[in-house]
Amino acid sequence: MNRFTRLIGGASARRPWVTVAAWAVALLLVLPMAGTVGGSFVDDLTAPGSQSEEAMELLEDRFPEASGGSAMAVFAVPEGRRIEHHRAAIDEAVARIAEVEHVVTVTDPLTAGTVSPDGRIGFARITFDVPPMDVDPAQVDALADAVGPVREDGAVAELGGDAIFINAETPTSGAEAAGLLTALITLVVAFGTVVAALVPIALALVAVAAGLGSIALLANAMDVSTAAPTIGAMIGLGIGIDYALFIMARYRENHAAGQDNTTALSNAMGSAGAAVLFAGGTVIVAMAALALTGLGFLTSIGLSTSLVVLFAAATALTLLPALLSLLGDRVHKRRVPGRKRQADGPEGTVWWRFAHHVSGRPWPYLIVASAALLALAAPALRMETGFPDAGDDATTTTHRRAYDLLAEGFGPGFNSPLLVVADLRSPGADARDVPALSERIAADPGIAAVGEPRTSADGDTVVLPTLPATAPSDAETSATLERVRDLVPDNVLVSGVTAMTDDLTRQLTDTLPVFVGTTLVASFLLLMLVFRSIAIPVKAAVTNLLSIGAAYGVVVAVFQWGWLAGLFNLEGTFPIVSPLPTIFFAVLFGLSMDYEVFLLSRVREEYDAVGDNTESVARGMAATGRVITSAALIMTVVFLSFVANPSPLVKMMGLGLATAIVLDATIVRMVLVPAAMALMGRANWWLPRWLDRRLPRVDVESTGVRPERVVAPASGSD
């Protein structure tokens, strides 16, 4: 592996302008193509094999009019007034809505009777000839323009319903730019030169641009989640900066030790470059493994993020050597005034002293650090998952305002409609049983109303629109759904967006253990292959699980329990978004493996040189401590910038990822790793001989440069 990274880095450095030109051409091809032939983003919320999917397929086949998407134009006036006073404006809006592409029917609230008892709130029901996931954002914009006359007449007009909520564009906060600025400041402090600090930022932006363009092209070939670009950009910015940072730090270390630029870069590519290749591959595998869930939108998020990570690793291994070759000594000059150079040798660093201190008292540090992570993880035991609905979005969005108006005028269950679908072709099914079925469903205490049955043209399919009494994210709605499914015969299926998301949550819960187990086994095998050890992969799995569990706990405490809600500008409490634990695990396991590989590859390199376990850990931490801390700080700042995003899903992702990175770079890398490795001693690098002979060799360690060795102190020294 190190030969490959040396080779590709050397080739890029020898022909820097060719490399830069190749990347420029790639961007000039990908970005315009993304804008012209790139697909639109859509959330496929179906759970394969679920009852809701079966019902929707049945409707699409036999009763397409009932399977199309729906939306509502909601009109409202202040208390003491009635919407009928705006009749002319509402009539004009209804007429304009009917002209929007894919709109099949639109009702008039004043003639259809869809007005609240006090006359203040009414809605026009809009049906489409395509499923809700296939409604184009352009049609949503056209609907927004169509209700303009009502607003101009002095009344409120909002758009709601499943088709509007599902296709709403994810807003951005602009805080991501502040995150990049903070990352730049951190890099200036870490490197001491502005030129060296700008290079990782530039590479990250190139990687994200290429990655997002590729995601748009991917959306032309498959359904890609609306969350994929945001998550891809979040991961790409952090990883893109970190990968460049790790290689540049080793390059500058080699140069400071007296190597010329060419040799320093070659050795950096053979050591840190190999670690980047391995770490990037690990993240790509972890994200692509989301396909194991069998869920289309998670698969799209995994593949999309993998594309961005692929570009991040590729820029670090090719474009970075080219830029360093072009910049030459300018990377080492123009130091920030007052910035002192780091002293030669690890012995004077705080990392070296702290590692020896922890190694001298491993049990107390191991117990206290583990207890702290377990305490943070404790709230995760009470995690309640669910799918976000329009009521969870910011009040600045039209679908959230429509949601609130409908709940106010018609009850909370109005926003969680169910479709009860009766297949009359099934043996023993009879249309005369439908009235009795309707009565049984209406008798359930969780049901507010059952609408008039709708029958297909062939008379073989009947749909009963059903309204629960509780909101979509209410746990009682899920219980009601289960009771309704239990009381209907086998030829009757229950669907609707509420049922679809409930089925999705259940499938995610069922597949999470399989996904986690598969990821752990794969990472164990990869680490065993690289580090020729049994203990190292086991330790990595345990420490990663502790840091990920702690991140879960913090997210539950903030979002589900409401702790520090004001600090994060939350408007209430939220269930944990059901896909989040799975996405969290994939991302966090991949990122934490990055730090594991960078640290332990250096520790192993030092161990091969000095043969002392404690000293090799101390030297490895001394050599990588500043870089890993800077990388973690950059990643944390980038992730925290997404907490300002109005979307609860993006907020949860940002806070959870930032928390896990902080814990991984501090408690795990600075305390748990040296304590555990001190206790295991030489067993850290033990591998049965028979297994060692059969495993292929993959080296991420390569001789770079080391200061003059000193005699290793005793293992228990401070």
C-alpha cells in the first residue's frame, strides 16, 4: 500500500501542472453536467416487503387515482373573521392551482365543506397523477405562486400535505462558511504559515464540489435522498481538510528533520499517504454498507457520501503532492508573527509526558474514562425513534405553518392520515363487508374519523380514508396503526405516509444490529490485516462503540429530553430520527477509524524502532497529538456549523458527529488508548503464527523520519 501511495504521489509531484489540469478538467466536466443532466433529489420512504409498500403497489396497479400524491392549500383568517369573505380570491387561487402540471383535481373549500367549525380555516385538497415522492419542486413553486391572490387579499395562504413536505428543499443556515473560517484559523495555528493552512481548505472545497456534482449525476440514475448532499458536504469538508492535514504535517516534519522537499514528500506519501488511503477506504466501506439495510434512501446516502470521501482521498493523494511541488519552500515560509517552531524530539511535548503518566497508572485512567463515556451513553438506553413530520420543521417553512393551521382547525390527527385498502379480488372478499369494516375501524379509540369509501373503476379495490386522533410522531399513532392492522382481515392493507414511515422505523430497528455486527467484523478483519494483531482490533471496536454510544446519549438528552434546547435553538423536543442511529454508526465508525489508523500506524512504526511498548505509544502520541487534535478541532467546528441548520435531522447529525469526534480525540485517544495498551503490553502486537503466515501483508507504516532515538525509559515511568 505504501509503495502505491509513494508511486502515485511521486507521479503527481513530477507533473504538477498535468495533475492540476486534470482536476480542473474533471470539475469543468462534472459541474456543468450536474446542472444540466443531474437528477432531482427525492426521499424513497418505502420499506421493502412492508404492508404499506404492498398497499401502494396495489393502488398503483389497480387504482392509480388513489395512489397519487396529495397536497393542501390552507387558507386562514384571524379570529372573528371567516374565510368566506375572501371568496373571490380563493376561487381565483383554486382555478390557478388546477392549471399546475400533474394536478388532477382540486376542491373548493367553501363548496366541499372543508372549513373548520369557526369558519376561520379551510383547505383545498389537491391530488396529483404521480406519487408524492415524484412531485417536482417546480410544481411546488407553481402552487406557491397560484395561492398568491389569497395573500394579496389579506388572508393567510400556506401549502401543506405529504407531497409538499416530502419535496421541500432543505434550507441552509450559512454557518458552514463560518465553520470553514474557523478551520482556516485552526490550520494557521497548527502549521504556523498561511500558505500551508490554505492548501487543505482548497483541497476540501475541490473534493466537495466534485462530490456534490457526482451526487447530482447519481440522482439521474437512482433515487437519491434530499439529505444526501447536506450529509455529503458535511463529511466531505471535515475529511477533506483532515486528510490533507495529515499528509502535510508528516511532510513538514520530514522537511524539518533535514530532508529535501522531494524526499520529504515521498516519505510522507509512503507513511501518512498510505494511512489516508486505508482510512478513506474504511470510511467508504462503512458508508457503502448502509446498502445492507435494504432501504433505498439509506443506500443513496451511503453511496453519495462514499463518492465525496473518494474525492477527498483522491485529492489528498494526487492534487496535494502536485500543489506542494509547485509551492516548494513557500509552504514552510511566511510564518505567522510570534509563532514559535516546535522543538525537535518528542520528549519535550505534553503528549509524550501525558502518555507516560497514563501508562504509569493505567487502571485508574481506564476506569474513570470508561465510566465517563458510559455515563454520557446512558440516555441512549431511553432512545425513542420516529420519523420527522412537517410539525418538526422550522416555523419559517410553509408546510410547518400549514401543519399547525390544520391541527388547530381539524385536530392533530388530520396531519397523519391513513389509507385502508381492501383487495376485493382476494378469496372470500365481498364489497358488502366494507360498511362493517368501516364501522369496526371507526370504533377504535385512536381513530377520529373514517371517510366515505372510494372504489376503483373495476370495483375490485376500495380505499377508506382514515384519520387517527393523534399527531404523526405521537407514539399513540403507531399503537393505533397496529390495532387497526390487527382488526382488519387479510385482504385489507393499511398504508399512507404515516404508515410508511412507521414501517420504515420498524425495519431500521430490526436491521441495525445486523448492520453494526457486519461493520464491526469487517473493521476487525481490516485492522488485523494491517496491524498484524488481535488485541488492536478488539480495542478499537470497544473504544469506538463507547464514543459512538456517548454521542447517541448526548443527542437523546438534547433533542428528546430537551436539555440545553435553547442553546441549539430548538422549538421543542423531538424523537430521534429513525435513520439517524444507522447513519451515525456508519459515519462515526469510519471517522474514528481514521484517527485509530493515523495514531496506531505511527505507534507501530515507533515500536518497530525502539521495541518498548510504553515508549512507542508515547512517541506515537507525541508525533501525532498536535495533528490529530487540530484535525478533530477542525472536524468538530465544521460539524457544529451544521447545528445552525433549521432542519432537525441536520442539527442532530451535526451535534452527534461533533460530540463523537471530541470524545474520540480526547478521552479515547489520549486516555483509553495509552491505558489499554499499557495494560496489554506486548500482547498489543500478538498474532498467532499460523494466522500471520496465511494473511496477506498490507503495510501502512513506512520509514519516514525520526529524531535521534533516546534510550527508552522503563514502562512504568512518568
